Amino acid sequence: MKYILICSICFVLNCHSFVYAENIAELREIGDKYWQSRDDQPKLLKCIEAYEKALNIVPTDELLLTRLSIAYYWKANNNPGKKNSKQRIQDYLKGVEYAEKLCKINPRSVSGNFWHATNNASYGNEKGYIKSAFIISDVKKRNKIVMEEDKYYYDGGPQRLAARIIWGNPTPGWLRGKGDKLEDGVNLIKDALSVHPNFTLSHIFIADIYWEMSKKQLAKSHLIKVFEIPEHALKEYAPENRRDKQTAKEKLNEYFSE
């Protein structure tokens, strides 16, 4: 009788585990499907919903935490305009929250520190210069960790973030490191492009810095380069490619009336 009871309990537990595993797999599949269209806000929201449900089952899953931190960064950026600033602030902070959980699991987490710094910097940009002044040291500290652990994470992410700080957006010039020059920002992006030439966002960043330096033709050449890179040159970053092509088009129209 005792043997039968033990077997019954084991059967129930195994069934329960199987259902959990099946649910997680299904939720991941749904999330992954919409993840490939994260530049489309309605699809991104479905992705977030699926991933958050999965995270409720496995709350320390590092891939889910990473994807959710990135997803909220996208959610904020997919929602431009002054009237949406409060919502963007909430989304960036949600991205920071998920990244913070990654850093609690591993203080030197590459994705945790990078997306914490990226979301936090964007949050500071929304709040203004005073808030940026308070958070910039933490952003730099986290970006330094990423540089040390995985120098070219996100195809040059740490270089772009460091260049953005030097360039002055979201940080004003008076908050730059002593001796930092716009040329230093250019060199950082050149470094990223030397390893990952097809990551379109790096071309957007260097174009913005060149424009700031009044090197307009160099800026234009990098904006045009964005259109020369096929959408699926980097399959994982096809959404970034689509987004950056739209950004490049807008900047060409704004800067050169093309």
C-alpha cells in the first residue's frame, strides 16, 4: 500500500513538472516568435506578455530576464513624442528592474550590466540633465564591466554607449570625462565597426557625431551605408536593421533634405 502511495505521488509530481515544462516551452515559443518583430509595438507587447508569464514559472531564467530588459527598452523607444515621456520613463525603469535581477544573480553579468546602463541612461535622458548627472557614474561603471567581460557585446554596444556619453546625448558636454573629445567618440565607433561592420546602429551613431563635428559628408556616407546593408545581414538583428533604415531616412531628410 505504501509503495502504491509513493508511486502515485511520484506520478503526480512528474506530471506536474511535465506540464510546467510544456507551458514554459510554449510560452518561450510564442515570445520568440514575436521577438523577431520587436520593432512592431503590438507584436512586442505580445512578446513581453509571453516572456513575463514564462518568467513567473522560472524567475531566475537569465535569457528571459535579458530579453525582457531589452524588450522594455524597445517598448519605450517605439513610443516617441513628449506626450509619451511618462510611459517611456516607466518602461526604462522596468528594463532597469529586470537587468538588476540579472546583476543579483551575477554582479558581472554582461547583459545585466549593459542593459541596466542603457535603460538607466535613457531614463536619465527623459528626466533631464540633473538626473543624468546623478546616474552617469553608475552608467560608466557598468559599461566598464561589460568592456572587461565582453568587449564587443551587442556588436559594439559598450563602444556605442561610451561614445554616446562623450558625444553629449544623454549627457551634456560639461559632464564628459576630462579631456574627452568628439574624436574619441568617433574612434570608439570605428573600433566597433572594425569588428562588426554590418551593425547599422553604429553607422547611425558615428553619423550623428560627424554631424556634430560639422563633417557633413562623412555623416552622409554612414547614413547611406545603412541602406546598403541587407535586412538579414545579421539575422538576429533584423529588427534593428529595419528601425535604423527608417532613422537614416529621417536624418537624411532632416540634414540634407533628401
